Amino acid sequence: MERILGPRFYFEDLKKSDVREIKNQWGVHDSELFIDYNLSLLSEYELSIWYMMKKRNYRKRYFTIRNFDDQLLGYIGLKNISMGKKTAELGIVLDPNCVNQKIGTDAIDLLLSYYFNEMEMDKIYLDVNEFNHRAIRCYEKVGFEIELAHSILFENQNINFNDPKYHHYRQYFEIENGKIYSKIWTMGLSRQDFHREVDYEIQNRKKQSGYW
């Protein structure tokens, strides 16, 4: 099985045995905004369906993110892969216990290097909820830029915006015909802009280390 190695962790193809680790080891988000990412609360049957959906066609490829102690930190992947257009869409989910540890930024950097240099793709896209400021900062840090705004049906239709905990998030949603829609930003990054960001980081490190 192919491994993609980085300085902090490695990727390998998502496999069926990973499902049990997610079920038994992952934490839980306490926010109603992220209820769809609480994979550890799913039954083993539901997780098996989730796994089959991730693996069911050639236009998807998902990897586990593991540190060098083999802890499963999250998964990252590509969907809607088009070898003709040389494009795909990025997705990443972390164990709730592993957020705010710079894992997401470093994992995306590693995937982008593989995507543009090894797969020789031209552009990558992602969708992000407008309310998810932490994720947006992460994506902007590695070079993604906003290209399109739209909305989609939100996975948690029971969220209560009268609750003080969620009242200030109301601006990031639309309600139509009794349905809650989340405002989404589509972001993109080209091969040229990725290499420009990498060159800039290398130059910065040289300056900071005294080589310049």
C-alpha cells in the first residue's frame, strides 16, 4: 500500500479496518454546527455504509492521516477527480480530539504537494461553510482563494438560532420554506499559485534563518 510521507505524519489509503478505530477512538464535537462530523457516534453498520460511499468509485480517493505512532488523526481525500480537466475537490475531517494542533494545515500542504507534483493536476477546489472561520483561515494560509458563493441544505435541520450559543451564527444561514441552508464558499487553488506560495515560504525561511 502506497504511503505519502510528511515531516509529522503520513497518509495511506483508507481501508475497512480504519472504521473500527474511528468508532472506538475518536472524540465528539459538542457544537450543533459540526454534528455531521461526529463519526464515532455512528453505529458500526452506519460506518460501514460511510466507508462504502468513500470507496465506491474511481473518481474518489481517500487517505487516513496518521502520526508516526500510528494514531489515526483524521482523513483527507479527493473527490470528483477529473484526469481530463486535471481537477478535483478536496475534503478533510479530523478527529475532534485533534483540532487546533496545526494538523489540518500540514495535512493539506502534504496532499497539495502530492496532488500537484505527483498527480500533475492543474487546479483543486473545496467547499467550506461560511461560518467555519477556523477552516477558512487554514485554507487561505495554504493559498486557497474564494471563487464562488452559494448555499446548500444544512445537515442539521434542528439547530435553534434562538439559543444564545448559536444566535450570532444566524447570519451564515438562509431559511427558505422552513428549511435551513448554509452559506458556502467555493475556494480554489491552481498549480501555479501553489508553487508560488511554496517559493515564498522557502524564501521566508531562508531570510529568518540568516541565509539572506
